[in-house]
Amino acid sequence: METNLILQNLSKHIELTDEEKENFCSSLKAKKVKRHQFLGEAGEVSRYQNFVTKGCLRSYYIDENGFEHNVQFAIEDWWIGDMASFLTKKPASLYIEALEDSEVSQLDNPSMEDLYIKIPKLERFFRILLQNAFIAFEQRIISIISKTAEEKYLEFINKYPQLERRLPQIHIASNRYGVSSPPLAAKKHYLWL
Amino acid sequence: METNLILQNLSKHIELTDEEKENFCSSLKAKKVKRHQFLGEAGEVSRYQNFVTKGCLRSYYIDENGFEHNVQFAIEDWWIGDMASFLTKKPASLYIEALEDSEVSQLDNPSMEDLYIKIPKLERFFRILLQNAFIAFEQRIISIISKTAEEKYLEFINKYPQLERRLPQIHIASNRYGVSSPPLAAKKHYLWL
């Protein structure tokens, strides 16, 4: 299993001993997903948080009219999952789909709780990670509620140039996906945005 | 200073010794704000995270057309602030305004970093708090991008009945505030939602 990337990711915020690194890595489960395969589906309990070691994935929500709304994209060195379902063990509301052939390192909830006890430094690591996610979500909420579609598109490609190059344009620039004739209202918004 | 509430808040997730409690509380700064006064303004660096011990506050964003968009509400036992500015020391994008005469316990960033070193258990506390915030933000993003204004309003009052009773209706049910004739587009969205 490729563990260099996740260990580098950890070392950005905490220093682990060799024993702790080994302990951490032994809790990971390697998983490969082909393009368009799912790591998780709405309605099922999401058992894992996924660290991407190769490829590109998205999480999305399907509304009652069948329209898909992207919530998050992830490439190498990013985490993706349905946090609410992972923590509460309730059915997920998000689908997690590979947009390219991908590989992830998975952590399940019992392993994670166990790791927090064995390696308390991980509390700090995930606290910092969640702080960054909090900021990203807060800024995204501000964007969604106050900016035009064009402004949001420009903000997205400025903020995530590495994502823009890899994503099918439809995921960023349209609110629909796999629907041939969306209502006008849906066209007004961008999928990510 | 009222510290019972914040100590109760901490005790939901971690157990502190009397010395640690004292240490934590000595880092807090008590602050009173009258209704319609500000705890922070966009453009200024936001120095504090605020734990509400009395009253009700909101954070909001003003777009380039002068429209206000609420990002968060907070009553007793909740935290509020501009996290991005607090962590990066860049100018805040949010205003934090008291909607009632309010009292908060403030923590500045150097004190917080210092507390993480002195009381590592606080890493766990804030990791869990941020996890919950992550879930709330994720669900809010799903709501904003996929639900109608009516659905979002019902979701809001179901999720936060204690807030709905205390907030001026205009904050929940309209996208404008202090503007006498908003364009039609602004009327379509709810302030919170």
C-alpha cells in the first residue's frame, strides 16, 4: 500500500515516531475504484473516511427531482467522505464516485477512535484539518449565497487550478449531470457552486 | 465572569482537572455587547473566537450590492467568530453583530495555541466541535444548493426551534435587511438559507 503520501500529509502538522507511523498505517485499508465506480452511496452507512493516493473523486447529492449537486471534489493528498454518516452511523446523503481510476487509503470509525486513544497527537492533526475544512466551507457558503454563477466559476478555477484541469467541464460549469433537458432554474447554478 | 456554561460545554467531551479549568478560564476575556453593537467587522482582523454566555448574535456577509447574507446565528452555549480571519490574521469578511444585549467569553489566537500546548485534551474538544460544525456546514451546503426557500425555512425552524423563537423573522425569512426595496432575485432566497 502507498503510505508515503499520507505520512507526508500527517507530517505537515504533527511528528510521529516510527512506531506510531507503523501503528497508523496498519489501521489503513487500501481500496481501488475504477472510473465511475462508487466508494459510497446515499442510503448506505458510510463506514470510511478516504485519503486519495491516486485519481480524482467527487461527492454529490441527488435532490428529489433527480438533479445531482456536487459537494466536494478530491484529488491526491485530499480527504473525502460523508462525515455525517461516518460519525452518526445514519444512512449517507452523499454519493462518492471516482471520476478517474482511483486509489484511496481508508480509515473506519472504530480504528479512528482507537488511534485517537493510542496516538493523541492525531487529535491535533485532525483538529487542524477540520479547521481548514471549516474555513473552506464557510467561504463556500458565502460564495453560494452571495455571488453570481460567473463569479463562483472564476473563484473556483482560481482557487483550484489543479482541479479545473482534471474535471470534466460539466461538473464545474453546469448544475446538471446526465440529464438531457434540465429546467431553466437548474441551468442558472453551477454544479460545484 | 460567568464560566459555568463554558466549563459544562467542555465537560461534554473532555474531563479537566481543577487546575486545568482554572488555567483555561484565566485565558478567557469577558465582553459585553449591546443590541446592534459589533463584536467584529469585515475588513478588520478578527482576534477572537466567542463563546456566548448570554444573548444572541449573528455573523453576516455584505455583498458588493450592499445586501446582507447571514452565515451563522449563535445563542447561549454556542461559539461564533470569523474563523478564517482568526487563523490567518487576514481581514475578516464577516460582521459579528449582537441581536440582543449579549455577553461572550473570548479566546484570542495566541492564548488558544498556548492552551493546546498546556492542555492537549483541548485538541480533542475542538476536534469534536469542528467535526460537528463540519457536518452542519455540509448539510447547509446541500440545503442551499438543492432545496427551495420554503423547504430551507422549514428545515431551519425544525432544526433550531430555540433560534426561531428569538430571531426577528426578517433574518430567517428574507434575503434582505435594512434595504427597503430589494430586487426580485434577492427576495427568492432566505437570509439564513
